[in-house]
Amino acid sequence: MEPRVEILPEKILIGRKSLMSFAENKTRELWQSFMPRRREIGNAVNIYLYSVEQYDPNFFDAFNPAAEFIKWAAVEVSDADHVPDHMEVLVLPGGLYAVFIHRGTASKAVETYGYIFRTWLPSSDYTVDDRPHFALMGDKYKNDDPESEEEIWIPLRPK
């Protein structure tokens, strides 16, 4: 599972966010609150859904399942001029990312992330950068289906 490494341009997203931890995961509730309203975002630029995580800079130094982070359910937009009620803007900074393809159900993602953080990253020329991580879900994404595919984007900087 070799990633492609690419430079992402800055993106503007609109969506909903929630404070959570791995121990108290509220991802399902976040997406249930966002999906019925996503069509209110009139200036979406494509069909892709962004599941974005914002971690504190030292989040990965010592894993703590109770450590909190912010998670977003969002779409990319052309501008931030019209934000629906109870939604917010997130500017996703550009930069270097490793892009991995996750195939399978969400419950299998732990295997993909294990490979990324325990195998690929330590042997690469990179370390995790302090920018948002995200999953990009497009037309190959099928919610909790073994045939589902999504891209996992990990922010990088040279070691």
C-alpha cells in the first residue's frame, strides 16, 4: 500500500464540526447532522465529502484515546460568501500530503492507519505535519460496504 505524495492547494470547505475523542467517537452523529443539510451549500465544487480531523500539535506523541480533537463533515466550495445557518467555514491549508487508498468498511480503517503510522511513516523521509488530516470520499465510497474506497490524506513535512 504505497501512497502517492502530492502538494495540495489550499481549499475552502463548509460543513459542521464536533469535538470528540477516539474513546468518545461522535462521527456518526456528526455525519447524520450534516448529510440532510449538505444540499443547502449552493456553491459546492464537486461531489466529494471531506471528513477532516484537526489535532493538537503533540497529539501523536503519546497516543491517548481520551485526547480530544475536532472533526468536520464538509464539502469543498468555490468561496465562503454564503454559509448556511449552523455551518462553518474551514480553510484547509495547502501543503505536502501522503495519499493512501483505504478499501473496505470503516471498521477496517484501523488496519490502514496502523500501516500508515507504524510501518510507512517511520521508514519514510517524512514526519506528520501540524495541519488537518482528512479522508476524501467520492463516487467509490459506499458507506460501510466491503467494496468501499476512500482516500486518506496525511499532512507531511520532511524529517
